[in-house]
Amino acid sequence: MTDLQVIQLSGNTIGVEASRALAEVLKTKKSLKQALLSDIFTGRLLSEIPLALKALCDAFEQVDLIELDLSDNAFGPAGAQPLIDFLSNTKTLQILRLNNNGLGIGGGKMIAQALQASADKAKSEKRSSPLHTIICGRNRLEDGSSEFLARAFASHGTLQTVRMPQNGIRPDGIRTIVDGLKSCKNLRHLDLQDNTFTAKGSNALASALKSWPHLETLNISDCLLSKKGAVSIAKSLHQGDNKKIRELLMQYNEIQADAVEILAQAIQSHLNLLEKIELNGNKFDEEAAEVELLRGALAKWDHDDALDELDDMEDVSDEESEDELEEAVEEARQQEPTTKLNKAEEDDLINKMKNTHI
């Protein structure tokens, strides 16, 4: 099978010896383009996984791989280490999927630094980075890895899809991430669902939106945008720099009627491609005049069914100030167990977990 282009082993469980044997074969498959390896280490010792990954990644360095999917493998920071050489040296990788790997801050930093090295090499060789898609959700990356990731994103500058939901990123981290993504002028899909923005992060996103004229999907549901933050984002969308948006997902965000009115005006004016908008779980009456304006604006472009069901709205009378929201977020952050580890602590944790099954 000399023309093998895709290998898909998702849902299997692969040990060290099997990985090494597989790697010996794969490195000879010069036409290999996709390695779809999600959920391949169930029941394996954590000490096995880095060795298995190292064998596979060494093989991938011998071919022109376009897509690597290692999602749903809970290998943590220990599993990030074997990816470094491949990610640093690849000249062909376009799509990287690392969803639900338990990377934590340490693993996130390692991946980011490898991506940075790849971008630096591309620049030194006067070629464009091929990387256009990064999916890295459910990894507890938090604020601690945001600076490294933002720098890598900016250095590549070629990203079109970035999906980082459910990572425990707080407002400062969000601000850092979106600032880095400003350099990605062809960004089309941004998913930061279920992180925490408040007004600080929302204002940063609002400022960044004009950098992405090709943006088609924006998912910021469950992000605690706040009243002021939602208005800031709505005003930015009203400016007309994001006319290609097709999906705008903003559920459960403390959004109030004033932001809805601005969104309605933006849709009426120029968001004629918007075919899906989700606003359920926010803080306005589903029968408010602003909602009717929104429905009318959508109907103008024959998108009568674009708005989701508003059947789980918050009590409009339940007011909470912006300062109170910020204080609640900071209090929650302080009460969370920290995952910030220095290098020695990370190494010690990895050693302690070597006999742990996942």
C-alpha cells in the first residue's frame, strides 16, 4: 500500500511496541497526509504514552503530514513533550487537533513553544507557515499559557480556525489571546466558548474584531461577557468590519436589551449573511421590543429562523453590577486549585504519575 494517505486508529488502544512497529511502517509511506489518532491510549500506563507518541511523531517527521489528531488522549504534560520535535520541524502541517488532552499550563506552554519554533523556522527560510487550524479545547490552559500561545499564533499569522473552548481562561488571558490573533488576518472561525471574559476580555475582543474581515463564525457562549462587554462587542460588529459573519453564538452571557438593539441595527445594516444567532440564557425579555427589531432585521435577509429559542432567559430584575461580576470572577479564580507549576514541579508530577493508568 504505497499510496496510503490516511491512517485512522481512533478508539483503539495502542502500546509502546505496537506504536514502534507501526512507526516503522508509517515512515515509509511518503504519501501519508492525515493521522487520525484520537482516543488510542485507553487503559495504558502514563509512562507508556510518551514512548508510544515519540515513536509515532518521529515517523511523522519522515512524511509530509497535513493533519494530526490526538484528541481525547488524556496524556497531560507528559504527552506534550514527545510532540515537540515534530511540531517544531514540520513544514507541511495544516491542521492540529489536541482537544481534551489534559495539557494544563505546562503542556500548553510546550505546545506553544514548539509552534513558535516552527514559525521562526518558516520565517528564517522565507516561506509561509502552512498551519491554518488549531483545535485545543478542554485542556485547562488557563491564563498561564496564554502569553506563549498568543505569541505563537501571531508568529504564524496564517490561522483561519482557532477553537479553544472550556480552558479556564480568565479575562487577562482572553485579552492576551485575542491580541495575538490580531495578526491572523484570514481568521474565519473563532471559538472561545466557556471561558471567562467580563468587560475586560469583551473590550479586547471588540477591539480585535476589525482585524478579521473574513470572520464567519464567532462562538463566545457561556463567557460572562457582562452588560457593558456585550455592548462593546455589539458596537464593534455594528462598525461593518465583519460582514461575512454567518454564525454568532452568544448564549448565557449577561447580555441585556441595549446590546440586542445594537445587534439588530448591525444586522439591518450589513450582516446579511448571518444565518444563525444564539442569545438564549441572557438577561432580557424574550418579548421585548429589541427582540422584535432583531427578528425584523433577520427577516429582511430571509433569515427568519436564525434566532434560537429564547426559553431559558435570566430574570431581568436580577441586577448585578459590573464591579460585582469582576469581584466574583476574581474570587472564583483565587479559590480554584492552581495548576501553575515550575519545571521541577512538572517533572516531579510526571514521575509520580508514571504508574498511573488512564
